[in-house]
Amino acid sequence: MGEIRASDVVNAACDALVAGLDTPGLRILAACTRAEADYDVHDLLPAALDELGLAFYPVGSEAGQEAAARALARRMLAGELTPREFTFRIHQRHGHELPLTERLAELDDEYDILEYGDRTVDQVNAEVTAEARRLAAHPTVPAEPTDSPS
């Protein structure tokens, strides 16, 4: 969904192998060089995910966008992103178009006007954190998986 680099997908495949997951597609994905990753990951990922029983969402699909938003929410809750960075990335990626993340886009706008309103950064951060928890609590998205990339 454009949230991470292809080389990060290859690194994740390597980590999965080290953790004990082992499928032919995962081995092929993990064997990609950095130079090959940008070209090959998109074609190799669907089969590797299928072998692991995981869904592949087509680039640009609403289900894929929602899954990416939920993953970002979990990253924020893990401390990898600040609430402000989280809302900025959601707003930048989806604008006000994705119903699941509409409130986060609105909260990103609120960060921009804090000096003119009566809310504090801590209040907005708390609401962003509550939204992230809501997203992370429901990790499944409507089924739109496919066997081939689009």
C-alpha cells in the first residue's frame, strides 16, 4: 500500500524465516536482493502471503487502505509514531476520502489550528490515541483479497 519500501518486505520475509515460518514463496521473497526487491516484491508477495494464509489486498483497494491505516494505528500505539505524525500520514495518504479514517483527518486539521482554538495538544493527542485504539481493536477489514496484484 506504499507504506514501506520493498526492501523492508524482503527483510520481514527474512525475519519470518528466522522466526520459524517456512514456505517456498517466503524463501523466494527473502532471497531477493535490494536491487531486485523494487521490481520483484510486488509479483512475489501475493503467493507468499497466500502460502501463509494471509490476505493480499490490491493496491488502492479500500480494504487495503483500511488495513494499512490499522497497521499505522498499531505502530502509533507501539510508540513508533507520535499522534501528530500518525494523523499527518493518514491525512496525507487518504485525505478525507476514507470513511474509516475521516476523524483522524479532521484531527490532523485541528493540530494546524491549535493556536486559534481552545483545545490543547494533549487533548488532541488523547483523541488521536482513542481513534488509534479503535482502529487497532478491529484488525479485520472487509474481504477484498485477490490472488494477483492489480
